[in-house]
Amino acid sequence: MLQRFLDPSVLAGISGLDLVAKTVVDGFISGLHRSPDFGFSQEFAEYRMYSPGDDLRHVDWNVFARSEKMFLKRYRGETNCQVSVLLDASRSMKYGSRGMEKMEYAKFLAASICYLAHLQRDAAGLIVFDSEVRQFVPPSTRQGQIMRLLHGIDSAQTGAETVLEKPFAHLVDYLRRRGLVVAISDFWENPETVIKTVGPLRSRGNELILFHVLDPQEIQPKLRGPVLLEDLESGAKMEVSPDYVSHEYKGKMSAHLEDMKSRAAGANIDYFMVDTSRPLDEALRQYLAIRAGRL
Amino acid sequence: MGFLNPWFLGGLIAVGLPIWLHLLKRHKTDPQPFPSLMFFEHREQSSVQHRRLDYILLFLLRLLMLVLLALLFAGPYINRLTAKGAGKKLLVVAVDRSFSMRTKEGTSTRLDDAKAEALNVLSKLPPGQPAQVVALGDTLQAMTQQTTDPGELRGAVSAIKESDARASFGELSRYLRTLTESTKTPLDVHLVSDLQKSGMPPGFTDVRLDQDTDITFHPIGKVQPNWAVETVIAPQHVYDPKRVRISATVTGFSAPAATRTVTLLMNGKTIQSKSVTVPENGRGSAEFTGLDQASYGFNRCEIRIDSADGLPADDRYAFSVERTDPKKVLFMDDGRRQDAQQFFRAALNATDDAAFQLEVLRPEVAATSDLSKYAVVVLNDLGSLPPGLDSSLQKYVTNGGSLLEAIGPGSAVALPRVPVLDEAIDGTSYASREGERFFTVSDVDTGHDVMKNVERFDGVKIYLAVNVGTAKSRVLARLSNGKPLVLERKVGEGKVLVFTSDFGAANNDLPRHYAWVPFVQKSVAYLGGGGSTEQPTNLAVGEYVELRTGNEKGAQAEVQDPDGQRVLSLEEAAQARNFELTREGFYEVRTAGGKRSLVAAHANRKESDLAVIPQETLDLWKATGSSGPVNASGQGTGSEGNTTPWSLSPFILLVLLGVALAESVVADRYLRPQAQPQETKAA
């Protein structure tokens, strides 16, 4: 029943971004109670023998009373990380064939990730970019941070074409502390260029997750006949035939996705292709798997 | 070329639909946004060209479909010249040779004049035009096949002989319709006839002609007064010559009042003469009583009048009578119920012709008598039969005799089964005074000869009836309680008729009822071989004489015409069921069953009425065969050329089906790519 509310087309009907994020994340978390694979937050992790200099507040005095030995309790959630969400606002993100633009889906995804980080007391930040960095919300755990993030996401508008090199060169300056970098984009660029552009973020000790947001019509276009297509970013027009789309384009697109995936894996970057027709929790599940396993 | 429903051509406006779909809508090529064209190439210009070709072909096909649909509904036709228009005609000369054509017109007969007129028509026949000569009577006789030989045609006309048949213009029209249908050729018909009004069929549609038939009338003769012996009522058999009564009706057609002498002749001798006054256009009758001069056997009789008119052939009316002894009816009476014998005798003697003579014997005497000399044997509630009578009756009936049994209470007590009928006797049905008091007759087979004129036994009261089984018999009448009253069964060659009460007045009141006399007379006549079961011997020309009933296998029938010549071939004598009387006179007939009779044939008296068909009727008749106007003389405008509308709808429908098929194929090719991604997805 809840799954129905995670459908992107249903979420698009919800007016407030905070409400969308809350709906997605709360429903998703409540579904995780049955899953033992993922633990997070202030969970007990292990005992460690006391060493001089350790904080006595973490000594388990109950164990000491029974065994007269001092052990320290360690928790997984004791270490917060910095989550930076990079949201692509290029013109190509304006495309949508199912009543929902990719940009809107990307906003939901970004908001959900920010809300999830907020629940975990992680410091979440936001960078909206196209050919330039359009918005920047520094990572923080301060009160009202979530609202700032959601406002930033909500106010993001699609603008110029995607030029990854330029904004990512500046992003390094914004991400001074190692953490988790989540890039949400349609990555209409050569995979080699993409990986080469985002690679430096990984090299500074960040965990990098690429959410490749694509519309089903981009992956597998369905044309009823020869049509005139217009490039959303460059404005170029081209007549294409259904035969070409169903054969050559499909092959090229599959190769492109495969190339993206392999190159990301080669650069130790987590890559996840998101189909806007799929529910949002699939992307969140991917995010949490990485978040729980790596940090 | 024309259209049956030209307003449907307004449907051509729908042609604008594909024009809008293919031409106007096509120019609205709004570009569709797409995120990136990085995977597309510029070589797809050819696909647009392909699409345009597809569109043009589809456009033309759809345009053609709409035009064809509009044409189909409009019902196009072209006027095609028929064979008639091409000048090919078949001349048909029909010469009336009916009985009325014997009428004298001056020194010649009407048939002579008709033949002369027919030759006159043939003399104007253009060389090379096919023609045919037919003789008109009650049936059509083709005197020639279609031929262009004038000599053969003239010879055929000369060979036409007078007949005693009546004219049938309905038969002529039927023949002409068949001829038109078979030859597919327009007909130019010349009817040479006295055009008797009586020759027209009852319904005018029977003389309807096909549209390509042009008929021209050549009237022969004039209306003149005619007297004729119209009918003669005479007995077929004479048993007592003194009681014979013969009546003749003399009719005047278009004739003034006159007194005519009516003469009865028998075997060529004048027997009696009487004067009859015939009113204007009316009838007079003469009655002759007594036929003492009749000799045993068949007698050739004739009623003749002295009319002195133009048609003397109808002044004679032939009929035959057979003088014979009355048939014997044996009434077995044991003396217990004298009233039954008296009732039966009184009823039998009430007939005019005294065809049957009643003899009364006691059962014991009858058991030793030769029953074969009796036409009918009657048993009246004998009770137990004397020894030998049962087997004697059985043999008599099996050999063709007839038995009438009254089964009363005496038989119910003494006999377990009805003699010869062989049906079980199961007690009696007695209507008590306390109960229903009497039974009535509720169910009567009025189609049977015995049950005719008995008025359904209305009012007859049956107080006691014997319950007889019906396993082998046919029930002719039932009582109100469902029990049979009259039964019949055929045994061997003979018949048995059973009445389940007695012929006295004690157990029923039938003998005192008016139904008693016709019941007795019809029963005896039916069993004894007279009355309506006998074939009539006075018939009109054109009627048929029955030669066999179907049971006489291999037996020969024989017919001698008025000239004494045998008219049946060997095959006809062995197989023919009927024989048609074709001329007036006496025919000696022996049926396959061996029965001999003298059949008298006379011409149909409708031929005696020489009244002519009104001109309006002739014009109407002519108009049925010609679409053109009829001129004042009643003759058509001829055949200057004739066209018939020829519908093009079947061909347009065929083309439309082909175009629809082509459109489906082209449209399918065009729409095929939209199904392909789904297949890929499923894969």
C-alpha cells in the first residue's frame, strides 16, 4: 500500500518538498524494521578494552560491576559524516515524458537524501549546478538546516547546458572535509569525461555516488513515426526515424550506460542508474547500502 | 450514364477528410524536445522522404475509397442497348384454332379467314428475319421452329386445322414469356384470332408480357348471335327407362329472344322434340322423361337444337347412358326385427334411378346361396351366424364383394368379434334414463362418400351401441362417448361397412330421422360401385379420362376415338393413367381394371360466347409488353431501339474491396514501427 505513494507520479502531486521527503523517507524507514541488513544511527557496535586516556563516560559500568574489568561501548552512530548533494540543473533535466520532469524527480531524490541525513544527524549540504554553481548550502547539522536544504532544492531552476568540467572544478573548493558526495545528473556527456571530471572528488577521500537520472523515453524512445527532435540544451533539430531509434540508438544508449557503469566501477565510484518511472525508494536503498557499508 | 440516387454524390465532400489528414495536418511538424541528440546522426533525412511517399500512397487510396463509396451509394448505371435495340426480332404468328373459329362468316369459317390473315402477315416478313408459327387452343402447338424459310412458314399456317378446344390467351402469354426468356430475343407477335372474351384468364396478370414483346392483334369475324345447348343433365345409368328424366339448357349468347326446337336423339334416332323459348341473352330449358327406346348397354344420345346461327357445332350436345339391370342387394333378416327391413327398403327405393333392388333372405338360406351375384350384402344384427355363413361372407368380401353390417345387442351377446371386419366386441354402451339418456354423434368424417349429405347425423339419438374395437378399421363417425358408430375396412378386394347399432328403431332413432335415407343410399352406392365413386362419362373437350388407379400393374387400357381408331400406343396402353379428350364425340374406353364405358365429349361451352375482348383490355394487354405508348389503333410504336439500365454497382464494389485491402496493407506498413518497441520490451 505504501509503495503506491512512492511512485514518482504520485509524489509529483504532493505540493511541499518537505512533505515529499518525509513521505518517502518515513515510509521507507518503517519498511526497514523487517530488514536486518541495515543498521544505522546510535546502534551498539562492539566492546573495547579500556585504555588510559579514554573517556570514562563511555565505560560500561554494569560490566565492570560484574567482572571488575573496564570495557568501553562503541556505537556506530557516534561518528557523523558530511553528505553533499550535487544537483544538476541543466536544461536537459527539464525533459520528462510521463508527466514528470527529470528535474522534479532529481529534486525528490535530493530532498529525500537530505532528509535521511538529517534524521541521522549527518551534516548535509547542497550544491545546484549547471554550467556554473548556482546554489550552495554548506553542510551543517544546525537547527533549520533541513529547511534550508529543502528550500534550496525547491528553488533550483533549470538553466544552461551541462558542462561538468567547469562546476566540478570549483566543487573541490567547496568540499573541504571528507564525506559522502551524491551527484544527481543525467550525465549527457562522454562517460570518460564524466569520470574524469568527478574523479578528483573521490581522490580526496570522499565517497562518491552517481545517480544517473534518465527518463524511460531517453533509454528506449518510442516513436510512432519519423519525428523532428530538438536538443533541449543546444537547440539543434534533427529528423529521426523509428527504425533508427529502435536499432542504432538503442545500441548506442546501452553501450553508453554500460560504459558509465564500468568506468565508475573502475574509479571506485558508486554508480546507480535511476529510471524516473521507478519508485524513489530504490534509489534510497542504494544510498543506504553504501552509507551503511562504507562509513 | 446516370445515377439512381444522385444525392448520395454529396458524400464526395468527405474527400476533404483525407486531404486534411494528409496534407494540412502533415505541415504541422512541431519539433519534439529531447534531452540530447548526441546519439543521433544526420542521415535520417531519407526516412522523411519515405514517410512522404507512404503518405501520398495512403492519401490516394483513402481518397479513392471515399469516391468509390459515394459512387456506390449513388447507384451508377449505364444505358445499354439490348438485343431489341440491335434490331434482332423474332416474329411469332399465333393462329387461333379454337372451337369458336368454326363460326361461319359468309362462305368461309373464321379459321379460314385467320389463316389468310396469317399468310398476309408472313408475306410482309423481311428476308432473313426469323419467324415461328404457333396454333392456339387450350395449349400452344408450335407448328414450326424458328426459321427464315417463308415456304415452311406458309406451309405451317396451311396445316393448321380446326379443333374443339377452347382458346386460352393466358397460355399464349405464358408461352411468349418462356420464349423471350429462352431466346433472349424481343418478340414481334401477331395474334390472329376472334379474340373471344371467354379466352381471357381470370387474372389479368396471367396475360402479362415481357417488356421486349410487342403484340399486334388481328381480329377475325364479327359479333353475331349464337344459340347453343349449354348443359344436359342425364343419368349415367338407366335401370328403369320409365323413370329416366333428362333436362337440357339452351342459351342464347348476344342473341335476341327466340323459340328453338330441342330434339333428343338416341343412337341416331329422334326420340322426342320440344319447343323452348329462349329469352334475349338468356336460357331456356327442356325436360324429357322416359327413355323406353334405350337398349341394354351403352346408348349414344344427343340433344340438338335448330339454331341456324353461324356456329352450328354447338347446336349439338352428346351424352351417353348405359341401360342395365338394377344391382341386387341382399338383406339378411332373421325375422326378429321386421321394421329394420322395411326402413331399409323404403330408403333404398327413394332414389330416382332405382339402381338397386332389395332381396331379403333368412341367414340359413343365405348361407347356402351364391353371394357373388349380389352387389351388396346387408346383415342386420343377426346374433350368432348359421354354420358356413361366416366363411361364405369372408370369401365373398375377399373376392370383391361389399358387406354392410349392423351390429346390435344380439350380436354383442352372441359374437366375440365382428364378422369379416374382425374387430373385437367389448360389450355395449347403454344410455340409461337416469344418466345421459342418449348418445349423439360428435365426430363425423364428412369427406367420406358415405358421410356426405347425412348432415353430421345432427339430432340423431343413439340409445344403445355396441363397443367395437378400431385396431384395423377406419372410423367414419363416433358417438359422444368416443365409441365408434360407423367403421370401414377393406378386406381383400372388397369393403366392409359396420354400423354399431341396429337398423331398427328400438336402439336408435336414425331410421326415423332425415339422415337415414342419404345414409342408406350413400352406403349402398359406395359399396355397390355407383354414385360419386364412378367416373363421369359426359365430359368437356380438354378434360381427362382416368385409365388406371395404379393398382392394375401390366393391365392394358384401351381407348377408341369417335372414328373408332385406337388412340393409345402400346406403351400408353400399359402405363398411361389418363387420356385427354381432344375432340367432340363418343370415346369407347376400357380401363386397366376392365371396366368399360362410353364417354361423350363436347366442346367447352365458353366457346359459344362470341363476345369480343374490349379494346381497352387489348390496349392494356399490349401495354404490358411495350414500354412505348400505344397508338389509337391499338398498335404499338414498334421497336426503334431499346435501352436497359445496367448497374455498375457490382464492379464498383469489387474495386472498393480491392482498394480497401490495399489501404489496409499500406496503413499497416506505416503503423508497424509503433508495435516494435513493445515487442522489444517483452523480449
